[in-house]
Amino acid sequence: MIDKLELMSTTIDPYIKDLVLLHGERAYRYEQWLDLRKIVPELHAFVFFNHRPTGIHKLVLVGVAHLGWSVTKKIVEQVFPALDNVKISRIDFCVDFYGISVLSLAENLSLPGTHGFKIYKTHKGFSYYLQSSQIRSVLLYDKVRSEKRLGRANIDLEITRFEIQLRGKAIPIRDFRELDQYLEIDVLGQLEIRKIVATYQPTKPNLFLAAKGFRRVVSKYGLDGALKLFPSTHRAFLKKKFLGPALKNELKSIRHELRRGVSEWLADRIRFPRLPERNKK
């Protein structure tokens, strides 16, 4: 599904402009910004007026995953009436895995040819960045623990979110009117799904022990992180000796789920996961 959407335009509706100048606050690099929900409840967005170096205005949709295409388009038209001037500056895609922990999924995913691997561990759980840059990030995180409603959530439920964040030059289609064309775009890049193979061979004990050791590294850093601990010249050897073949059907399934999520969002069929409430006593 589409989980975040930020738009830019050189023009802005005069009424919205007046609202921002009257009720807005100063913002970094922008003249003013305003949470439109406080003024016009049905407009789920933040608007940033007049980027000082360029004069461009920015619109950040709030809770876009809940909105669907029709509501999103209506909001954009009210703020940026000239849709031919509206460009996408950030778009995030995601798919949720139920009953799978972040650690379990991270042990089987790698993204060759990328940089910026990071791991964060906080009270919200683990976040694995297979790629992190100014224009593209690919990450896994615990959706349940990241929820602001954690106090009312069933914390026994595991939902791992796999997310792709695109900004600037990494955005393949920038025209807001052509958002539906993302159905044909593969945003996964070179993502691979593999499993560690540690078969016991009496004649090759060193290889078996090395595979067990590599498994421990993977359990700590994830598959992508474990591979990136070593120079790129050694990764092909590690894959050949310790990993099974790429699981293409599983990758195809993730790609299908991403496209289905976008398709249903465009059709205003919202499949956003809602955490169950705890039973009131």
C-alpha cells in the first residue's frame, strides 16, 4: 500500500494561502506551515508555504494509507488546484507480515549492491535498514510496537512492516496525476530472499562449523548485515558456501502484495492493519 505521500507545487489555492499566513507558524526553510486538520477537519494534511530558496509549496498527507485515491485527490485539488504542477517529492510503499518477527524476516533478506545498512533497537523494537540514503531507504520494523496506541494494543500480536521510501531522484514517476502507473513499477530493486544451508558432512567438519558460525552472525545482524560485514569480494563466496538458492516464489509473493496494496488503495479499498483493542474489564 502507499504509506506516505509528499507533494510539491509552484501554485497554491488563494484561500489556503490566506489560512496559512493567518494561522500558520514559522518553519525551517519555509515562510509558514499549518496543520490543516485544525482549520478544515476534512483536510488531512500539513501544508508548507513558500520554500525560501525556490518559492515552492509542500503538502504532506496525514494518514494517507487510510485515505485512498479519491479522498487524497480531493485534498490535493483543494490545496493545489493546478494538478499539472503537482509533483511527488516522497512516496513510501509497504507490506505487512503477520505472525513474523522483524528478526526472523531479517535473517532471510538481503539487498546486494546497496549501502547504508543500519540496526536500531529501542523500546519500540528493532528496525533494520537494508538500505539508507537521502533518496532511497528499505527497512523492516515492528509495526505493533511502533504504534502510538501501544498501551491499548495486543502486544502478543506480531506485525513486521517491510517498507520502501523513495525521495527526489529515486522517484521513477513524479507526476501526481500518473500515480496509478506505480502498479507497473518494481520498487523492490535487487532484493533477495535466501536461507542458510548448514548440512553436516563428516568429511568437511570445518565447513559445517563455519556455516554454524555464520548463522550466529546472521541471527545478530540479519542476512543483509552479515554479508555487508565482509568486503564485496568475499560475499559471492559466502553465498555459494552457506546460502541456498534465491527463493524466487517468495520474492514474487512480496512483489504481488505490494502491487495489490497499491491497486486496492487506488480503488479506495483500504486494507490498513488496525490493532485490536484490549478487552475492557
